[in-house]
Amino acid sequence: MSAQHPLVTEQMRERVRRARRVFVLTGAGVSAESGVPTFRGGGGTAVWKGMPFSLISSAEMLERDLPAVWEWFDYRRSVLGSLQPNPAHLALARWQNLFETFTLATQNIDGLHRAAGSRDVLELHGNIWQARCAICGARRDLRAGDDNVRPPVCCECGGLMRPDVVLFGEMLPEGVFEHAAQRAGECDLCFVIGTSALVYPAAALPEIARRAGAYVIEINPELTPLSGECQAVIKGRAGEVLPLFDS
Ligand code: BV8
Ligand code: ZN
């Protein structure tokens, strides 16, 4: 075990050493040290052309102005394009081989967990590098071709494609939340990393783990509505704290 660190107690290390079924939920904070802007607690603040995040990233806006939604996500892709996984993503990728079962569920659409080598990531809110046909559901990797037609047109049915992300007011991808909830309900150790825990149903996952008797550790420089529910709260930055658990 690496040297003692005031933020990570021996009791937490012991819990990690003895854990068999681990569940992790991440939010924008885990990508902050990669340079990805966080949302600062969900939808209120104006983020795009005077529109709050909860409007420009909503099903209502998709209906009203699909080109505007594409413009917003094209901008987000331009910000994300050059960003790399940080030590937090890399630590979680290493952890996937250390436990009997390891489940990584993320609210992030940036794809950085996958880029860090994490397999089977449950992308609760989709992936910004993918488009999905609004008619037949066919998907397309936006990094594959240099298709700058906006909105992209589906090769299968000629329908218009939309970003393959979950917008406010939309259901999560078929079965993904259910799978995450099942794993959260079976885990003995749950990490909640870099989320303000305000967006549902994702924020319900640590509560499911807690109610099932899991030991819940929150990693966040700030307290959140979940902090009181957790057995341990580490007030630190994920990229600095997660490597401290490396044996
Ligand atoms: C749905 C993709 C069924 C798009 C996103 C129950 C109660 C109230 C409201 C609802 C409810 N159930 C449903 C709702 C409505 C809504 C909702 O939750 N609204 C909130 C705002 C109250 N939920 C939905 O609409 C969901 N769908 O419920 O469908 C339905 C359908 C119709 C009607 C009813 C129900 C869909 C939600 C998904 C929306 N899409 N993203 C895009 O990205 O544009 S949500 C998006 O915002 C993210 O994915 C994420 O989920 C959320 C942002 O939160 P965080 O990731 O936590 O980021 P944030 O910036 O807030 O916080 C960062 C944290 O990191 C901070 O705490 C900070 O301190 C910390 N931090 C900073 N640096 C670091 C750090 N931590 C560690 N290390 C660091 N270095
Ligand atoms: Zn189609």
C-alpha cells in the first residue's frame, strides 16, 4: 500500500482490500482535471446563446430546433476533441480487473472512460461521439467519416440523425439504467465520484447501493446532497485521490 495520506484512511483501504463487488458512479467532476467544463449543479446557468443547459440539452429543443442542438454538441465536441483521460480515469480502468465484479456507470458523454481503457462502461446519458437516427435508431460514429452535413442523414432509411445522448425529458437507453441499478443493489462497495447528484434517475444509484447495505465512499472537493448518506466522504479531486488507493 502506498504511503499514508490524510484524505484516505486505513479503514477505507481495508474496505477496498476486502471488497468483492464494486460499483462506481461518475459525473463531470471526474473529467474536470482533463479540462472538460463541469455543469455546476445541473441546468440553471446559461451556457449557450443565452439558453440554460437544461433547455439546449432538452427533448423540447430537439423538437423545436434540431440544427441548434447539433450546433451545441458540435461546439462541445470541439472543446473535447483534444482532451485526454486523467489519472482518475486511468485508475478506474486499472480497477476493473481487481474485483470479482466491477461496474462503472457514468453520466459523462465525453467518452474519456473508454479512452482510458475501461470496458463495458454504462454510459447512462449516451456518448457525444455518436449520432442516432431519429426514425430507425441506426447509430453512426461521428469520428469515422468527415461528414459535416447537419443534421446528418441516416444511410439506412434517409431519416434525420440526432446526437446519441440522453436529453432532459428523455428516457435513458434501454436497459442501461436497469443494469446499473441491479449492480448497485448487489455491490458491497460503491464509489460516487465527481457528481453534484442532482440529475435523476442517475443520482438514485448510490441510494440504491446504500439501501442494499453497501459501504459508500464519495469523492468530491465539495459536499453534495448525497454526502450525508455516505459512510466516507473524501473532499478532494478525483485525479489526486483515486491513485492513492493503488496497492
Ligand atoms: C428522465 C447529457 C424520464 C446531455 C444529461 C426526479 C426529480 C426531479 C427531476 C426529475 C426527476 N426525474 C426526472 C427528472 C427530470 C430530469 C432531472 O433530473 N432534472 C434535474 C435537473 C432536477 N431528469 C431527466 O430528464 C432524465 N430523464 O427522467 O426521463 C422522464 C421523462 C419525462 C419526464 C419525466 C421523467 C434525463 C437526464 C439526463 C439529461 N442529460 N447529459 C448533455 O450532456 O448535454 S444530464 C448532465 O447533467 C450530465 O450527464 C449529468 O447527469 C448532469 C451534470 O451533473 P454532474 O455530472 O454531476 O456535473 P456537475 O457539474 O453538476 O457537478 C460536478 C461535480 O463535480 C460538483 O459536485 C463538483 O464539486 C465536482 N468536482 C469538480 N471538480 C472535481 C470534482 N469532483 C472530483 N474531482 C474533481 N477534480
Ligand atoms: Zn434511419
